[in-house]
Amino acid sequence: MSDHYFSPDPAAPESVRTLRVPIAGREREMVTAAGVFSGDRLDVGTAVLLDAVPAPPATGELLDLGCGWGPIAATLALRSPDARVWAVDVNARALSLVERNAELLSLSNIVPSMPERVPADVRFDAIWSNPPIRIGKQQLHELLEAWIPRLAPGATAWLVVQKHLGADSLLRWLQERFAGFNVERADSRKTYRIIAVTAPD
């Protein structure tokens, strides 16, 4: 596999930079770098997700799946300071950036983690994700099949997917694969769909 944002150990020079990004209601400084998803800006899809979804649960276990340099995790942690936020990615550089950004923002409730290091008994009270569509359909399906069943009863996974990258076909697959869940297109903004997957009570 060539060097992508979903590479475990990117070969590209890190080239750390500082950005001012709108997070949890105001602009904040965060660091990013080459070799991670959207390393030069806040991704449009992520911005759409952050603007569209309702407030996260105030407590419990929250998950940013495919966290990149951490704008979603930081938003969850700032909005829900009494919750624990798992920032999960396969990219070691991304996890290092999440840790640095948590320090910059004085956030002690973010846990950067490789997928396999999240304890198997943790159930999530919310999942927010701009999922890595470009890993391919089969791997994307495997990723969602691994994490969506870990929702707590009644909890929701919020996913943002660009329309031309298969949002509607992913919605249909989710509805078929998770037949016992409530799966719906919750919103449509710009060229993005917001998909909500809610576990049964």
C-alpha cells in the first residue's frame, strides 16, 4: 500500500503546522501535519458533521472513529468535559497529533488509541465519524461492522459521507446490515449526507 492518511506509519516528512479552526463555538489553535487526513485544513465533511449533529451525551464513552489530527475528538471533549472521548485511528502520526492537540486545548478526557487497544467491553454512548471512505468498500464495511455493534442501547453513530463517494449506497448497505437498528439519512448539506445509525434500546 502506498503512503496514505490510513497508512499506519506515514513515510512523508511530518511538517507540523498550526491552524486556527472553528471548534466547539470558537476558533482555536491546533497542530496538524502531512501524512494524516486533511493535514492542511479542517475537512469540509468534518465541518459539516460538526455543524449538523446534536450535542453529544454529557457523560459516558464517546468515540471519534478515524480521528485524524483530532477536530472531532476535540469538539466532543470540549462539549462533554465529563465524558471520556476515544480518538481511534490506525495512523500513529495522527494519534500523536491528537495527544498534542489535547495538551494545547488543556483537555484531559481524550484517549488517543489504536483500534486494538480499546478494551473490548467498552460500549459507546455516541460515535461521530468522517469515515475513511478511500480505504475501499470492503474495508469500510469491516470497519463499521466492528464498531457500530459497540453502541450502547439507544445510542447513535453519526457518519458524514460525500454524495459522490457513495453516501446513498452506504446508507442502503447499513440499512440491510443493521436491520435491527434505526438507520436514516438525517441531513443533507452541500455535497454531504449525514447518516444516523441508532442502536435498539
